[in-house]
Amino acid sequence: MKDKATYYRNLTNQFEDQLNDVNRQYFSDLRTYLITAGLFYDERAVNEQVYMILTDILEAQSNQETAQHFYGKDPQKLGNELIRELPKESMKKRVNLSLYLMSIMWLIKLLTDLSGKGALQLNVLTYLVMGLFSVLVVQLTFFLMHRSIYLKESHPLKKNKKIEFLAMWLVATVVISLYVVIAKFTPALMMIPIPYPLDIVLILVLTFGISGFVLIKKQKEFYSMLIMVFAFGALGLIQRLPQTANLLSGRSGMIWIVGILIVANIFYVIFTRSQMKKES
């Protein structure tokens, strides 16, 4: 099923460039509308439907017909009709996808915990709550993207880019604040101590394990993330190794930590934008 989903997605990406500007915009909006309909729709069915729409529009275009003329002036209504026919993933696949999303959050949380100094205590309850919250955040992201595709031109988010940016900033701030609240106020009921030198081993395994997996699997969409992985890993090693623990202590050490993270983030943004330009 996964191979079929990838097959249809690759075909779509391959032939989408043949659309003219008007038809590409029509197709791109409809495609995004279908993909963001929900987290647990069958991926193969969604990608196959998107590909079928593309082939229809390409055929219409070859006959000097626009996508709007072929499919109608109400693509949102068409999208809703198609979504009602899409099958849902099996319960097993829904659980596996949820665990996959949670594991990404756990890895990020573990790396940030390891990048600090002092004795490491992992709050299992915090990891569990953050993982479940991450699944809800992804679902919320899909929902907001889905609802934003066909907003009326008179809608404030459509008319004013500043309001759109403010809304995005507000949502991001609330989400980040909730993550902080979870981290700070989750009761310490299930604690797992990670003593030295096991914390050093864990940093090395995570840093090189994640990097190796991404590179071997050629997961290009995660290449830029490796910059932050190595930044957190390096900070963790420097602050936890007895030979280097004092290098980042005190006020000057905090400045160095913030500086390293800022530089890593700048390179992350630059690399991500460069990657997006290559794929566009």
C-alpha cells in the first residue's frame, strides 16, 4: 500500500509541470484540499484520486479546455464529494501512524533533554502527554490548512497578509506555550534516571543513529533537520563530558549555547529554503 501511495505521488509530481499556470493553481488547491482532509484517510486512495484528477485536467488542457470548465467553478464542493468517498485507514495503521508521530516528538524531546547539563531524569509521563499532544497538533495543522484553501476573497485572512501572519504566529505561540506548560507542570510520577556515562552513549547513538537512518534512506525532507540534531548532540556532549563540562558554564557559557543554537537555526533555515527551491 505504501509503495502504491508513493507510486501515484511520484507520477503526480512528474506530470504536474505540464499544466499551465491557471490549471496548475486550480489543481494545486484541490490537491492540498484533499491531502489535508484528515490524518487518517487511506494514503494510496488519496494519491490515486489526486493523480486521476491531474490526468483529467491534462486531457482537458490538450483539448484547449480549462480545469474550471472541466470540473466546474466550485472545486470545494467537488473536493467534499471526493472526500466522502475516500476510505479510512485501518485501526492498526492509525495506531502505527500515531506512534510514528509520537516517536518523532520523543526523539526531539530526548535530544533537547540530553543537550542540557547535570543529572538526567526522564519523566515518562511528560513524554507520553507530549506525544499524544503532538498527534493533536498535527491534526489541528491539517484542519487549519484544509479550511484555509478555499476561503472567500472577502475573508480577513485572505485579504490581509498581516492578519494571516498574526493568526499563524498566535497559533504557533499557543502550541509552543502548551508544550512548555506540559514540560514544566507534568507531575514527576514516572522518573527514569540516566546516569553518566550512559547519557553520553545515548547522545552518540541518537545523533549518529538518526543521521545514518536519514542518509541511508535518502529522506531528503529531513536533511536540514540533521543540522539541529548535531547542534543538540554537540551541546550535550560538551556539557556532560567531565573534560569539557566547564567550557559552557556561567553567563558566558549561556551566551555560547544561545549563539550555537542561533547559528544552527540560521543554517537550518538557509538549507531548508535552498532545498525547497531545488524541488520547486
